[in-house]
Amino acid sequence: MAERRKVGNLLALAVMSYLTQRPMHPYELSRTLREHGDARSIKFNHGSLYMVVGQLVKAGFIAEQETTREGQRPERTVYALTDSGRQEFRDWMRELVEYPRHEYPHFVAALSLIAALAPSEVVTLLRRRLDRLTEQRVETRAVIDDTLGQGVPALFLVEEEYRLAMLEAESAFVERFIEQIVHPETGWGPMWAEFHGEPAPTDEREQS
Amino acid sequence: MAERRKVGNLLALAVMSYLTQRPMHPYELSRTLREHGDARSIKFNHGSLYMVVGQLVKAGFIAEQETTREGQRPERTVYALTDSGRQEFRDWMRELVEYPRHEYPHFVAALSLIAALAPSEVVTLLRRRLDRLTEQRVETRAVIDDTLGQGVPALFLVEEEYRLAMLEAESAFVERFIEQIVHPETGWGPMWAEFHGEPAPTDEREQS
DNA sequence: GGGGTCATGTAATAGGTTACATGATTCT
DNA sequence: AGAATCATGTAACCTATTACATGACCCC
């Protein structure tokens, strides 16, 4: 069902999206993407952009429209979205919104192997993580307020709101997890610590 | 700061983790990973495993221990974790637990470009997404109960609990988002719909 | 004893990232 | 006038996924 897309890199989605509005040349796309802050949501780097443009041409989703030269600068090739590209774009968007994908975040990998670390250490690390999560929340909140302050409608910031919601949920999870480890009666600490020949962690919060 | 790791694929983390316990040959790793259900948390496929093993050898984190042959089966090479590998494993784990990473989920990409679809269509798609999210929650819950039922301690299922927490948070977010679009007075629908020359969506729930 | 599927890997291809290259503009 | 930065791309290198290969065991 998945990944029969001719071009799978999400950067291609952004490219097609911008070309919906008007033809552009790659460098313009690059600048626009960066200025518009899309790089926060879609992994972006210079080289990949040219690669993706090439793939889109080969797939027939965009086409070279003209090659212009301005002053003594190198030639710039301007690309336009084709009809098939416009269709691919809408279809892909629909799929992304309707179907949740199974993804593989790094934290999940670590969690699945977490028993390999000693519980007391894990608690320390998780507390530090909580601080980092808070920082990210503050930063994201700042991006939102900042952009709203510039008069951008909130609709164009839903992805940041989503990020925020996920950060909050993760924080809550981590807090619960810590509790589960250190809880004096029912905590996993003692059983877990046995794997490691280590003293069970206590409930004091003095550390870190 | 990131990705100076000699081997970056998370599959390598799982490999090192298993080799912590005893030396194994690749096929055994492959089977163990699949049976143990790690494939739900770490992207896995046959080819990548051999690649990763090769990279780990080159980096000095694992070493060929012996080459055995059993009956007329092809030779199997058994690998063991080196000291440097053991250290890399713990260090990597610590990093993963302490530092949240900026990831790029597919849904975020779609959200960042969501204004390109008509609001009424988006509402329909989001409602379908909610159904899918519910399915995934049910499935994850089943995996957890099932595994617990086999006597596995809950500690080894935290990653599934995490997944569950994220699914719930996402569902909540999507519900709020729908409300923001269709809310009779303050909804984004009308403004949004203007981009599309389309009638503003109403608040009736009859559709879908 | 021929047809699956298990066991075990290698090789070919495609995808993505980093490094390199080069003329123009701007700053000091 | 030399240094830094912008503008624009190409090429080399890694990584990851898919396809291919091959002998053993198992079922009917």
C-alpha cells in the first residue's frame, strides 16, 4: 500500500506546493523554503533539493519552463508544475492527512532497550530530558507568538501547535515513567536493579 | 553536535544490545529481533542488518569471533561485542534518553502545507484519520495485554506505552483542530475557504 | 522427487549528504 | 584590492533497500 510514490522525499511535497503558486527556479525555492521556516517541518538541505527537482522532472511532475540569464550570473532554470504534478500533490497530501504512518522515533528505540541501563541512571537521564523538553516547548511557543505577532494567521502554524502538543504529551509520559521507577512500594527499581547488582534507587529528589 | 557516531543506524543499537548478552551470528540476530518484536520500534530489514554488521566491524565495535559450520549449511560467522562496542552502546543509549531529537514526522509536513487543501475536505480527512488512530490504539493495547499475559514484565513494554500516549495525544490534537475549523463563530473555515472559492463548511456532523 | 520455505548471504541499484567549484556582489 | 558572502550548481561518496543466488530441510 505504501511507497509506490515515484518520488518519496517529503521535500518534493514542499517543492510541488510552492510551484502550485507560480513557476520558480531551484534557488528561489531554496530561499523561500528557508525563509518560510519550512525547514522546521521538512528535512532540508541544499543538495537534496537539486536531487528532488531532478526526480520530479524524471517523474513528469514538473517541467523545465525556460532558462534565463540575468547579468553574468549562471543560468537559472525555471520549473513549472505539470497537471500530473498538481494531481500527485493533492493525492499525496490527502494520503498524509488521512493515514497515520508507523514511524521510528529515536526515543522509542532507546525505550525498547532501556532495561540495559541501570534504573538509577535512567532516572537521572530522564530528568535531564524533561528539562530539554521544556526548553523545546518554550522555543516552539516563542516561534508561534513571534509569527502570530507578524500578522500570520494561526492556520499557518498548526504544525507548530502539533509539535507543542506532542512535546507536552511526551513530558507527561516521562514524568509518569519516572514515577513508575521510583515509586516506593510498587516501583520497578528494585527488580530492575537486580539485573545490574546495583542498589535500588530511593525516592529522594535531591539528586541532579 | 549530532551524528558524529561512526554507525548511525539504530539497528546497530539493537545489534549491540543483543551482543551484550552473548555472541551471535547475523541470522540469529535477525530471528531474535523479529521474534522479540523489536521491529515495531526499530526499522528492520534483512539487507540492512548485514550492512550494519559490516559497519560495526569496520568501526571496531564488534569483532568476528569464529566461523562455524553445521552440517552442510553455509558457514556462519559469529560476532562478539568489543570493549569499545560496549562503551559505544552505553554512551549512545544515554544520549538517546537524555536528548530529545528534532524529528520530521510525515504528518507535520502535511500540516505545514495544509492550507493548500480545501477546509471541508480537510475535515473529512481528519475524521478518517481519527478512526485510523483509534484502530492503532486498539492494536497497540492488544499487543501490550497480550505480552503481559505471557508473563513479560511491564518494563519491557514501555515503548508501547509511549506509542499509546502519543497516539492519544495526537487524537486529542486532531479533535481540537477539527473544532477550530468548523466552529460556527470563530472557525477558520470561512477565511480558509476563500482561498478556494468554496462554500464554508458548516458544523453538521452528518458527513463522512 | 518436485515444490515450498528456511537459512544464509552477496550484489545491484537507488536515495541522500557532503564536499567541491566558480563567477558576482558587497563590505572594509 | 582583498575578504566575505551570495548565487548556482555538479560530483563524489555513503547509506539503505531490493533483487538475486544457492544449498538444506520438510511436506505430500
